[in-house]
Amino acid sequence: MVLRRIGILTGLLTLILPPAILPPAILPAAALAQEASAYAVVTHYPAPGGMEPAPTDAVAVAYGVYNNRENDYRAVTQARVDEVAALIEAETGFRPLIHNAWEDAVEGAATLQIVNNVAVEGALYTLFLPPGWTRAARLPVLLSGNGAGTSNNERLYADREIIPARVAAVGASAEGGGLIVAISNCGGTESQGVDEPTYRSVGAFLSWIDDNGGDKRNVITAGGSRGGGSALMWAINPLGLDYDVRTVFAVVPPTHYGSLSRASVLTYPSMANIGALLSHAADAWRYDNPDAPVNAQPSPFLEAILGTGDPDEADARSPIGLAERLVGKQVLIAAGAHDAFFPLSHFLEFDRRLGELDIPHTMILTLASGHESSRFFERLLFIYLLSLSHGVQTTLPDGRFYFIDADPEQGRQISLREFFAERGIEADPGDLPVIAQFPYRAGVGNPVDVVVCGRPGDAIALTLSGADGAAVYALRATLDATECAAERTAFTFAPGTYTWALTVNGQAVNPLYTPTRTADGCALRAVTYLEAEQPVPADTYAYRRTMSFGLDQYSGIPDDCTVE
């Protein structure tokens, strides 16, 4: 589960910071030997029950074949276990019992229990058992997939994500109750959790937990990023396995695996890191290298994830293509307007598809936000799980809910309605604001995506001009029912700094209304730096590394900010 604000990822976005996803084995041998004696949590490497850090490149990646399917690359010291246990006790009041084998779980224990890395048919599951748990209980089960590249040990112990422990403990009482929480490594480091072996592992796990205190007919799936996509697909249950997901919570999820393979890694820079993670190729993102995986057709990324290199077929196997299987379930989806991984246009299309299928659902979109959670999402999830742990089924609100991060440094996320009231903006807070996405940096001739989304009927003009004020590129459209106008292009003019201008229904948008903040609390002006060579991924972020770049119709920047 992922409830941290900008942290969906130290865990969920470890892939953005490559050193964080490298195996501990990159440490000098002497350092490993010194720490090995203190390792306290199972990794199952080099043998079942082992505690040494596993390598992340032991197998050649292919569909259904991934590294770390049943081992963990992150070894954990006893000191870190004690630290996390103390955090959990401070949050819940329960000092947890922590086990390395399922057989050690204690029925009827008066405290929370954690069982690390239980291997079930091709994936690892770390379980959080509520106080009073017994094998005869029939408790709801919350299954949460990790973010891309994140292992169970990484998520719980390195990132100190103790939300699953809090959730497992919150509904418990002297009479029992609560719910069982499990976090999953999604079937391996490179896996997206959407291959047949991982689906079968999920089915096997839920059948197993059904015999060990859970109820496979009362399952909730939840997650963010990769975990959000797998939460949707595990609820969809493509193989028709013997379990029932009642509710799914997916924050910043991939919804179109096929179309995602076509997204520019310059407009959505975090996709470059996904490519490197999947391919183990350091230059997977290079458009100027014809042999780089990003240029290959059929897509090696899709072949590894879904067993097909064809984007259309991959979309058919994605949440967007199988959305009808969510009929009868409660669905909550959330995204940031400037996600550095996944295009906003995909998210909006998925939301509309749920509506076309008459699936009541909650959609949350936060302006000036990236690949991260939202406060409203967190509140709804907590209320739902608290109710469920006491045997009460809660109905989620139906509809779209727009928010804005009015102060990204402080995390002041407020509803668009409240924001408009504060600023005296006379607009309908139920309408989708206009949001433009384009690259912060690009190389001459590199493929880039330029996208503008907003309310159907909005007339938009997005232009790019050089230092002399002459326009070198323009995207003009009246938005239709798809809510977005998009174009794949390449900037072939001379290297330099180019400035963007956006008008909505003839009204100019302040060029500082970008999803960025400088040290003085203002924003970066909307520009694209065009370079002779393709910039490296780390240089393509204008702001914190969950954010893509662009312009918004509304912004929380202070009124005294000025354009130079």
C-alpha cells in the first residue's frame, strides 16, 4: 500500500534514483562480510531461508522470467528491524512480533505480527497479521503490490513504510477483527505483476491465505505506480482464478501498457528509468542509438512485461482493454496532473471508459502534482479500511474530484472548489482545468510528445517561440470528447532556449503557471531547452523527480511572483 505523499516512492520510485535499486552486492566484499553477521530478515538467497542480498541480474529477463521472483535483493540488519519495530509500536501501540517463517506465526497473539517474505508460487508476500489472528478467522485481505523495482524488504525496512502495519492493527479489538495485509514483490524486480505466472501466484496466495485466517471472497487490492497497475489487473483477474476482489485502490497506475511504450521519454522522463530497469541496458532511453531498446519494434519492453511486442495487443491486455471485468467492484483511481511516468491522457481515457461501462468509481486528479499520492485518496482509503475491519462495507463516492497542490513545498493539497473560493476565480470547479505537457529539455530531432487536456469545447493554442519572438511550433485545437489534443513531433530547429505560451478560449495563461517551484517560492517559466544531443534522463526534470513539465490554467504561485 502507498500512502506517503511525495514518497509514494522512496519505495515506489526507487527506479528514479538508480543507486537505490542496485543490489547490496555492489558493496565491497569486506563491507558485506562485516554486515552479514547482523542480517536478520530472510531474502531466500542463496538458499531457502537465506539472508544474504540476492543479485538483480541472475537471469535473462523474458516474459514471466524475472530476477528476484522468490528472493530479495535487500538484506536487513537487526538494528534496522528494531528501528522499524519501534516506529510501528509508536504508531499503533503494538510491539510487533517479527517472523521469518510462516510456521512461527502465533495464533491468538495479543499483538501485531509480521511474517517476512513468504514464497508462494513465484512471488514473495510479507504479511501483517492483526492482534488476535487465528487460522480459523475469516478476515478481509488487503493485497498491495510494490512499486517498480521495489522489493518487500526495501519497502518495509529500507523505506520504513509502516502503513501496512498500521492498517492491519487499526481495526483489531479484544474480540478479534481487523484485516490481513500482504505486500507483494509483484513477481520480481523487472515484472509489472501482469504476466501469467504472477497472476497464478496471486491466485495461489489468496487460496492459501483463505486457509490461514483470510477470506479470498473479500479481497481488496491496492497500490501505487506498478502496484496500482497490478491492483487493477489483479482485481480484473484475467485468468478467472478462484478469488473475488471487491474494491480496488489504484494511485498513479499505468492503465495502457501498450500505448505507454510509445510515450516520449523526454516528455515523460521517468519512463527512461523504467526502460533501463526492464532491459538492464544503461542506454535504453537513447533515441540517437538505433540499437537502443527504446527504438526497437516490436517493443522488447512489452514482450518482457506482457508477452507481446505489439502495442495494440498490449493495450488489449491492460486495464483499459479489460475494464469491463471491473463491473460490480468499487474502484478508486488517482493521479497527478504532471506525472513523469504516465500520460494524463491515458488516465482520463481510463476514467471515461469506466463511466461508459457504468462502473461507479472515484477519480481524483491533483494539479501541480506528479507521480505521488493525494491526501483525499489517503483519507478515503483509511475510512474504507477502518470500516471494513469492523465488518462495515462502505460505498466510495462516485465522480471526479479535482484538487491542487497550492504549496508543493508544504504539501498543501486543497480541493479546486476551495482554491477557487480563496482566489476569487469564477469558474466551475467541476470542470477539468486545461493542462499542457511538453519536455523541459530535448535534443534536436528527438521524438517528443506535446499534449493539452481540458474541458471539451475549450479552444486552446499552445505556441513555442525563439529568442526573437517568432513562433517555431504551435498546437491549436478545440478539445473534443476525448478531452485531449496530442501530437508526436520533433524539434529540428537550432539549439537554444524556447518559450511556451498558452491561451484558453482567447485568455492568456501566466507563463509561470508551471508545476515547479524555485527557492523563492515562485516557478520556472515555461521553456524548453533544446540541445544538440539528447539530454540524460537526470537532466530532463524541471523539478522534483516525480514531475513532468508543462503549463496549467491555474496555479498556486504567490501573487507577487513576476515574469522576468
